[in-house]
Amino acid sequence: MEHKLSPQTLCVQGGWQPKNGESRVLPIYQSTTFKYDTTEQMARLFDLEEAGFFYTRLQNPTTEAVAAKIAALEGGVGAVLTSSGQAAVFFAICNICEAGSHIVASSAIYGGTFNLLGVTLKKHGIDCTFVDPDAPAEEIAAAFRDNTRLLFGETIANPGMNVLDIEKFASVAHAHGVPLIVDNTFATPINCRPIEWGADIVVHSTTKYMDGHALVVGGAIIDSGNFDWDAHADKYPGLTTPDESYHGLVYTKKFGKLAYVTKATAQLMRDLGSTPSPFNSFLLNIGLETLHLRMRQHCSNAQAVAEYLNAHPKVAWVRYCGLKGDKYHQLAEKYLPNGSCGVLSFGVKGSREDAGRLMDSFRFISIVTHVADARTCVLHPASHTHRQLSDAQLIEAGVAPDLIRLSVGIEDPADIIADLEQALARL
């Protein structure tokens, strides 16, 4: 029996296996186009009769190698990289939805995704019902309609830090004959592999921990290959009926378990073009090589910081599933036994203005519109990333008005705590 490589080894070795005399490091194929000797060779590529590279908007050797690494890390059959995490979520949904479709989604999700599902997609005829992810399965199931095409959630919600009961969501989705899509950005495949718990499609903002250094924006869609599209052919005609733009090709018949990811590449990327640059894919790969090491330090540091804040008299509350008293600690022990992530949320005793004063008092902890890189940073979502939401929507999304999102980096934890200490002392 062939030995299966661990995620730690795949971070370093996955995706790129050079042949004799080739570059040991994944090269940057900085080219828009690729040469072929005959018209017939090029024609077969355009007809999807052969796999290969002909235009970087669709596929590129550098990007393809990184996609293969991420697919292996998540335990999927294939992956496609996008120019941003938002593009990944949009493509993942629109690959199987069209005008007239309906989505059920956890309400505890990133504000940009909440707005995409609740506002932008609605303008394109795709409706969404948000549900409390902590609700019983029966209550979540009640939100489904005849035209529901998928269920969506986040492994660890940004910024509410809710931990998703993936098995519960998967059972509801599959009982209704639809796939479960899980955003696994915060946990990363180092700490959770949603496919192993029943998720069918996984998405990432690779901008976060996968890159890990705040260098490049990017996204990824990983297909498990497990969902039987043909068994629900009436719901997914884009995959199970002829695509006239490829001479009547049927994706499920032609590509089997790779139908979903092939359609996302050959159709959506062709038409919408949210393509990562080869150089960005190269930088992402460098980040992935140390993902397993960095996640260990992020989680260790965040645990120490969460325990410090939880004991501080000026802190009203802390949300971090590593704390034994946290609402999601039990789910975290099930789905995230090796640690969750470096992000936590907390509130200080006082007003929203006090939260702002605290953030303005930090010395090296930076206020940035980002999260999940090597440097510790902080954000007040109600004032920043979620400011487009009403107070009612903020509460629905699990974002209290006083919530401060702290992304704990990989610096010395004693230095991070010292910066928090001097800032809290000023309140």
C-alpha cells in the first residue's frame, strides 16, 4: 500500500515534482500564452479533449501546481485558484446556481460574504436565506425550498469565531440533495479538513494564513469529488446537460469527479476571468511551505493571549474556542483538536469609543484591514469591515458593536501581551 503523505509534508513537497534537470523550486511561468506546433493540438485544448496550457486566464503551470498542492492538503480531487477569496466564493456558488436559485447560508460569516449573498447575488436573481448556525438541524432544514441549490458556512466564522458543526450542516444539505460549501480560511487544512466531515466543496481566501505574510490577495476552490451531481441532475443542469459553448459537452459525463472544478475553470474563468497572476501563485506557494509551522505558533500565541485577556478586569468578554469556558469549546475539541487559528475577538468594558481608544494606543499591534498573517493586527469590524451592515444585521452576523478582532501573529507572545497591557492601562 502506498504511503500517504501528511499535510505537513504536502505543504513542502506537494504540487511540484520536478523531472530530471528541472528547477527544484516551482518556477514562475510569467507568460500569457503557450506555443503549440499544430492547429490540431491547439484545437483539442480548446475543445477540452486534452489537458494543457494555452492561455493564463484559464490555466498556468505555476498556478496549476499550487492548486494541486492545496487540493492535496484539503483531500480534494482538484482545485482552481482565483484572484481573491471573494472571487472564490462567488465562483463556487455561481458554478451551480443561476437566476431563480436559492441558497441557505450560516448568518455567522465574513461581512463581505454576507453582503455578496444577501445583496449582490440577489440582484442577479439568486436568493439567500440566512440561518443561525447553532440552530437545531430541523430549524436549518426549514429554510430549504424546492429551488435551494447549496448550503454554505464557515469552519470558524469571521469575526464572530463561531465554530461550525460541519457534520450537522452536511447531514441537512445531503438530506435535501444539495452540496455543502465550507469556507475553511481560518482553520486551514492544517487544523481542519472539512471534506473529512462531509463538506463537498471547500473555499479559501488564500490571502490569509496560506500566504501568511500579507503579500498577495488570492482564493481557492477545492472539490471533494464526492457529490453525485447526476443523482440530482434536474437541480444542476450546468453540469449534467450539454454545454453548447463546448459543442454539447456534458461535464459529468466527460470529467466524472472533476466535473465541478473543470466547469469552474473552463466556463467561469473563461467568461469572468478572476485569474491570479503567476507571480502571486509563486508567492502563495512559498507561504504554503511554512503553513504547518506558522499555524502551530499562531494557535499557541492566541491561546496565551486569550487566557490573558479573559483574566483582565477591563475586558468584558473573550471569544476563543481554545478557552474551556467558550461556547464553542466542545465543537472545537471535535473538529479542531490541534488548535483553531490565531484570531480571537473580545470586548472591553465601556463604550464603542473606548474600543477605538484602545486600538489607537497599541505600539506595534497594527490597525489594518487584514487578518491572519505573521504580524499581530487588530480591527473593529463594526467600524471597518462590517460598517455597511445595520445594527440588527451586525447582531445576526455575530458581530457585537463592541467586538474587537485581534489577529495574533507569530511574534514572542510576551511582547504581544505587553502591548495589550500598556494599551488597556490607558482605559
